Amino acid sequence: MSLDLSLEIWEALRPHIAGGFQAAADDFVSILSENAYSLEELSENTTDSYIRSSLKDYIELDDDEPEIDDDMDEYS
């Protein structure tokens, strides 16, 4: 499965996660890491704040990148 497809799946599932975004993102990043996906490439290809927060446990992120407010309200 490509990284782009993985991110598309994440975006499609987000509205259905009932507010547990950070835990879901932690699991998402963990699974990608365990399956040899490049977390640096993931970092370069997403602006999702929950995924970026999860990535901080694995890699050093550039703090100069803009944060995107991923409020649950946008999916209501």
C-alpha cells in the first residue's frame, strides 16, 4: 500500500473516530513504522496535527512547519 493511499484512508476514517484522534493517530503511525514505512516521508507528506504529534515520538520534526488546527467541528 502506498503512503498516499494510507493518508487517504486516514482522512476518510477521521470523521468516524468520535474524538479519539490522537490515540488513532498514534496507532496509525505505529503501524506504518512497524511495516517499514518512512516516517520522514510521512512527515513530509502530511500537515495533520495529530499525525505530526505522533511522529514526534519517532523522529525529530522541523518546528518551523505551520500547525493546522484539526478541530473535530470540521467533520460534524
